Amino acid sequence: MTNTFLTIVANQNFKYDESVDFLKNHFYLDIANSTILSDNAISFEIRDFDESKKTHMKKVFTQKKIDFCFLDKFKIPSKIFLCDMDSTIIKNETLDDLVKMCGAEARVIDETSRLAMEGKIDIKSTLSSRVSLLKGKPKSMIEDVIKGIKYNQGSNTLIKTLNNNKFNTYLITGGFKPISTYVGERLEFQNIISNEFEFENDNTFKGTYVPIAGEKNSKLEFMRKLSAEKDVEFKDFVALGDGANDLGMLQNSGLGIGYNSHKIIKDNIETQINFTDLTSVLYFLQIKKEDFIR
Ligand SMILES: [Mg+2]
């Protein structure tokens, strides 16, 4: 049996000794080693971790508003980072923002986007119908959406630090170029994988788009292609996302993380960021705050 890392992160500082005592006394963990990653993040190396303790531990951590991650000591992914855009690296749902500018009828249809992210309806059909609402509208609306983009806390540090740690970083989004290009370049992602709007005469929306990964247009499909191309196994992928269309890539990555995610992701993915910011991904990968790139 190999040792397991348990990383805990909170929005407030931990008292180190108290945290160690708490873990020992409540969960009877055999702690081989520990690393203070920052004032608010500690990693514990647990000997012969008994997985059946997880359910209870998750419950207690959640009550205490602590984000946590269990990771086999020798299975820390280190090669590829796949990151969702809308409601993950940025606060916005950028297609929603565009569609809202199209008026009342559009807003009704727009409700389908929430259902798609919850996995209740098929994402491809809702995407096509929502993009078709943009037909004939000026391309300049994109500028307005870009002006309204708000980045989630920690986004800059996350991508810069992963780049610096030799990760190949991918922004992979069901959102659209050129919005994704803007966000991806600003945050210094090395690659941007995105749907792409089609335009007429370069100034009005055609109401159609070119999908990410061909017919299937899925992030998991792209991941399969990338894995073969780069000869990198899924276990060396880290993926981050919040919606139903991220589920496949999160489930198949060495470390899949939900960020303020929809229920379908919470129900199926163990590691979640619910209380802290995006830099928790770095702590989960055992990177110390003093090594962050800002
Ligand atoms: Mg999303």
C-alpha cells in the first residue's frame, strides 16, 4: 500500500498543531509526514489510508468549510491541465451574456443553458438553437461581452504557476472564439480549444458555429485525441470544470476537480473547490504558496 496525500485548504488560517490533533483524534489517521503549503493549506501524508473513512471525513470537512483532496503519493499528475472557461476560470457564462443582448424571446430559450449544464438536456442541441438566435446581429456585441468578463480569484496565479511547473495548459471550452481567445491569451494559457462563431462579411453573426472536436464535439473526445497525440496517459491529466459537459474529462483525469460545480459534478467527482479560490488546485498538486507565480 502506498501513502496517500490528504490536502486541506480553507478560507482562514489553520493552527498546525490543532489540525494534526484533530485529524488523529477524529479519524485515527497514521500521519507519516506533513507539509505546510501556506497559512491556510496543509498536506498530510497518511500511511495505509483506509478508504472507508472517506465518507465521514468528507462530511466533517464540508461542515467546517474545508476543501480537501485525496491523492496517491505516487500518482500526482504532472503533464497536462485542461480547464473549463465559463463559470470556472471566469465568472461569466459568455454565451448567456451574448444571448441576453438579443431580447426577450432569447431569454426564454436561454433557460436551456442552465438545464444543459445540469446534464438534464443535451448540450449540442441547446447550443445550436442558442447560437442561431444571434443570426444577423452585429459582431461588435462580442466587445461588450469581453468588457464584462470577471475573472475568478486565483485564475492568474493558477495558470502562470502551472506553466512554470512544466504543465501544458489548455483552456477547453464550449464557449466561443474570439471570446475564448481573449480570455486564454490574457491568462497565458498555452492552448485554447474552443467552439468558433461563424460570421457573414466579417461583421454579423451567421447563427452557426464550428465545434471543438468534430461531430461528437465533446471535451472527453478532445482529451482522447490529445492523449494519443502527445503520448500522455489520462493519469497525467489534471482537469477543472463545473458543468455536465466537463464530467467526462473530470472522471477520466488523474485528478478531476469540480469548481463551484453543478450537482451532477458534485455527485460524481470526489475533489471539489467549494469554499476557497482557484489556487487550491496548486495546493492539491503539492505546490507551496512561496512557489506561486503571480
Ligand atoms: Mg463551465
